[in-house]
Amino acid sequence: MIETQNLVSFFLETREHTEKICKPLEIEDYVVQPIVDVSPPKWHLGHTTWFFEEFILKPHKPGYQLFHEDFAFVFNSYYENVGKRVVRNDRGNLSRPGVAKVYDYRHYVTNELREFLNTDISKEIEDILTIGIHHEKQHQELLVTDIKYILGNNPLLPKYGDNFNENPIQEFDGEWIEMEEGIYEIGHAEKEDFCYDNELGRHKVFLQEYKISNKLVTNSEYLEFINAGGYKDFNLWHAEGWDWVKQHNIESPMYWHTIDGQWHQYTFQGLQKIEMEAPLSHISYFEAFAYAQWKGCRLPTEFEWEAAQHNFEWGTRWEWTESAYLPYPGYTKLPGALGEYNGKFMVNQKVLRGGSVATPNKHTRHTYRNFFATNLRWQFTGLRLAK
């Protein structure tokens, strides 16, 4: 566990970075919610603040005065234990509180918490603070990807800034890593640093012999799939995936556009020609599965990925796996609202591993279990083949 003073610094550094992400935005960008999965930046700023107020300041700081009595209703997300909240797809209708008021709220809670943390706090509060910091880091990644969706669906395809390299090149040759049949330990050891409860329950799994690629699939490799008619061959797709392709007229990854016969991609620098050797991104599980089928391969399970991860570079794309998001042996939820953090979502989701270019520093690890529904692709999602 981080010492209290270092934890306070970690908290303040995290709060500052969230606001730095929003700095390039115009005031109008803060309220937009194009789809239900994308929350307005203003809501992220308020929600990450409400978390600290709700779980630390309200129950633990003597005499704490709420910044605003209605903000819990506005900025709660899915915590049924805490009370009523704004319906998720109505977050974009919140013209009030204004952006300036939300920043006032952030600074008020940050200052109140900084003052409280200078007192003698308990191990319980340190643990909640640590969860809150990593919760905000999760929302920093969502802020980045939500901002990209907001700007990437603006007809002008505006530029966000020049300081975000979302397409790093894998400058090494591809090869198959051979993994021996055997028993492997999976999951986070409790004596290690912070993790979420869904990573706990370290356990043994038996894996058959397999091979896994040391490289992520690139844009150029995926373009071969498109040109070969991959989006028109129902044999490559799950039934649900094929229905998704037809219903939404899917013909390429999210943010790909053809202009005068050439492929372009919306990036934070605006619309640019696709960097062909960059790792593929913004694909659904359905697309990852279909591509693997076309290549005569498959997606690795999350256990295969974790057992092999020390043999390859990871962290630029969240990598779809073939594993359903399920509890590890002995999994138990925390009591109360914090128990809603992960366990209630363990149905109809696929696990992703690794991290992405949008994942903030000091947040991901090789046991991290991200999870999303099979049709979603607004995150920096890609794939690594196995066989």
C-alpha cells in the first residue's frame, strides 16, 4: 500500500490530469452525448468528483457540507445502493449545472478532501481513496475515447490536438510464440499492489499447447480482410455478429472513411490517411472473431493471454479475448455500493486484456480484466491472433 502522503500526491496528480484532458475542448463540447455509451465530458468531471464526496467526505469527514444537494442525483452512475440518478441516456440533456459550476464542484471537493487527508485517516479510508483514484483513471480513459467519438462524429471532423499519439508502430518482426501445455497460475496475488476485485481469486488453469502472435493485427492486414469481402461473407461471422453487420451496414472499423478511393481514419489530429502499419483499432468483438476466422486462427482466451503476456509487448490496444467475463473462483463482492463496481456486470460481456494508448499511467497491469459488450468499438480495441 502507498504511504498516505504519497497517496495524497497520487490523488492530486490524478485530479489535475483529468482537467488537462479537457483543456483542448470548446465549451460546447462538454455537453454532447451522441450515443448512450458516450457520456458528456462535463458529466465525467462531475461523476468522478461525486465518487469522492459520496464515499469519503459524506460518511467520514465531520461537519462536511455538500456542495449542492442535487448533485448526487445528477452525477451518480449506476450505484443502486446510493439512490436515484439521471437516466444514462439523458446525461447530454443536462445544460445545467454549467461547466464553470462543475469545475467549482471539482475544486471544492478536491480541497475538502485534501484537508481531510491531512488528518489521521484509517486504513479503510485509504483503501476507498485508492479505489476512487483508479476509478477516476478509468474515467480519464473514457474521457479520451468519448471526446474522440464526439469530435469524430462532428461533420467537420475537428482536430483535438497534436500531443496524443494513438497509432504507434510495432517496429519488430512478427512471429508465433509457442506455449507449452501445462498448468498456469492466473489472477492477482493479494499481497501485490492495487487491483480490482474481479482480478482476485488467483487460481490454476490447465492450458493445451498453443501459439500466440507477438504482434497485434495491423491496419494493412485488416484491409486485406476488407478487400477479400470479409464483411460480405456470412460464414465468417457469429449469427448475432452477422445481424449486427447487416443492421448497421458495417463495412469497416469505426472512424475509417474512403475519400477518392483511398482509406482515411479520423484521429485526434483530424482526418488523415490510414497509417497502414499501425495496430488496428476501434473494432468490435464480432469483427475480431470474423478476422480470426478468415485467417484460419482464433482469439486467445484471457488465460492464454495472461500466461503468455511476458513474451510480447502490450498496452497500445485493448485486446479482445475469447473469454466470457465471469467471476474467478471464490469471488466475493464488497458490501454496499462499492460491491456494484464489477460483479453486477458479469453477464453478456467479453474480456479484453492489456490496456490502450488512452489508458492513463499507473493504472493497467497484466491481470487487469476489462470488459465490454460484443458490439462496442468506441474504445481503442484491437486483436492478437492465437492458434
